[in-house]
Amino acid sequence: MRQPIIAGNWKMNLGRVDEALAFVRQVRYRLNAIKGVERVLCPPFTVLAAVAEILRPTRIGLGAQTMHWQDEGAYTGEISPAMLAGLCQYVILGHSERRTGRVAVPDQDIEAGVESDDAVNRKIHAALAHGLVPIVCVGENLAQNEAGQTHAFVGGQVRAALAGLTAKQAEMCVIAYEPIWAIGTGKAATPAEVNRVIGLTIRGVTADMFGEAAAQAVRVQYGGSVNADNIAAFMAMPEVDGALVGGASLKPGFVELVQRAASAQDPCRPRAPR
Ligand code: PGA
């Protein structure tokens, strides 16, 4: 019973209150009217509260793009799960742009901001403890893909991310399979390949850790150059439960992307309203 979920990851864009509100006002009613898929906006921290306010009358979800795992403390510039709880419902964790240190200094202590496997695991535990749904990103780089290491690498990331959770907690997570080479490049992975990695690797590892029921319950998105033209092909895949969308979530065409996602769903997909 998996309700598909389309999340827009704004990254470091539309972070001024005026531009964020102008965009959300443009899309919110049409996004809200779409049935059958959960839709989530993940803007920068600077506009979370303002966007939360104008999404209040809608069923559109709101997410942050990262967080610390501690509730409070001397962590300059960090945002805690306690600060996010009540403000939004989702949090993206372990995005490759943060894992690889593109937004921090590589090879530093995990508290410096680089999202190592260990940090991602702590953050997932903290998010769930605060009632936030983690959107956990995993994915191999081009060299790993070409060397045939996708299964081993992505499987290892999933195992590290979900370590120590209960089966119920694992089911609460959303996992986003985002091959790094497909992000922001305009070169999406093929739907068949995505379906295979999600089914064999991500659900396979989840089944190994938590049992088959949890593996069938956890929602797994695809991310990497998703747009309104290719979303239907991904949604038609039985293992794919939606998408994490970067660049294409910043334009009003995002509404059309989500509409196509909703109508491309396999009508036989077992799903439950959340
Ligand atoms: P993209 O980004 O859709 O711009 O490729 C996806 C992501 O990084 O989540």
C-alpha cells in the first residue's frame, strides 16, 4: 500500500520570501487539486515558515532540505529536528550534494556539515523521533555505475542509513534513488534500470534488514533530471513510487509534472490514503 510521492527540492533557489511566495501562490491551488499522489515542496530554510503559512489551507506537504540530529546546542548555523517539527512534515537527508561535501568542506568531522553515512543514520533516527518523514537519498556516481558497483554501493548506503531502525520506522521512511550522474545533467537514468535498482537493491536490502512486508511498504522515489516529459515513464514502473525533482520543481510546469505523475500511475498499484 504505497501512495506515490512527488517532492520538489528547490535546493538553494527561491529563498527570498517574496519570490518563494509568488511561486507558491502561482501553483498551490492547482497542485492541491491533484489526487492520488502526495506532493511536497522543499524550499530553503529562510522561507519555510512563510511557505508553511500559505500552504496551511492545502494538503500540500512541506519539507526541509537537511537538519542536524541534535535538538539544540552549540552548532552554529545548524537547524534541529525540534525546530522543524510543527513547521514541516518532511526532511531530505543525505542528498548527494551534501554527502559529497559540495556544500561543506570535504573530509571534515561530520559535525562540520558533511553528511556521512553515520550522520545520515543519526539524522534519520532524530527525524522519526520528532515525527518528521525522512526522504533519504542514495545513489552511485558515474565511475561506480560504469564499474558495475551500483548494487554494492547503493545497497551499502541503504544498510547504513536504516541501521538500528525498527521495521515500522523503516516503513515510515521515503527513499530517493538518485544516481549522481543523472542529477542536474538532463540525462535521466532509464526507467527500466531504475526499476531494477529499486526492486533488487533498495527493496532487497530493506527486506534483508526488516522483512519482506517492510520492503513492500517503504516508498522509493527516483530522482535525477525528472521533468514533465519523462515522469510518466518512471511512474509506469511498478517499483517506482514517485520522484524527487530538482530543476523542474522551480517552474510553474511542476504542476503539469505532478498531474502527469498522477495520471500515469498504474491503476492496479495497491495504495492507501495517508
Ligand atoms: P534534478 O535534481 O531534478 O535537477 O536533476 C534532482 C535532485 O537533486 O534531487
